[in-house]
Amino acid sequence: MGTDQHQVAGNWNPKAWFAAFVAMPVIITGPGRYVTRAGEVVTIEMALQRHAFGCSGVYSTGQREEWHMSGRLMFDKETPNDIVGVAS
């Protein structure tokens, strides 16, 4: 079995994951309306531009969430609730 670029000797390598995460494009640039991978519109109320999950907002259902400025909810995989763009 091959070795994933994020593994070292078969073990998960957090430094490789973080490096890949930091290199992702910035999607959330400030407060406003954004769309998720699943097509739902969310309202971002606060957007910190640093590598933490500091972009907080709310879904149309009222549920609150925090995203990374890349739009990701999780750094190690894509989810339907990742933000992928600005809502029209």
C-alpha cells in the first residue's frame, strides 16, 4: 500500500496537513452571505483572517458554526457545509 503525502512511516503527520491547509485559497474575506458546497446560504458575521476557525456565522436554520477562512469546517476533509463562494 502506498504512503499518503500526509503520512510519515504510516503515521498521520499533522505538520503536512497543516501546511496543506495554510496553502488553501481564502474564500471568506469578510462578513456577508456565502454559499456552502450543499447550496445553502450562510451569513458570516465575523471573519478573522488568520489560520484558525475564526469565521463565525449562522445557517438559515439559526444554527451557528465556525469556519476557517478557506471555507473549510474541517482541515482534513471536505464536507457539504464547507463554504465554497460568495452568495449572489
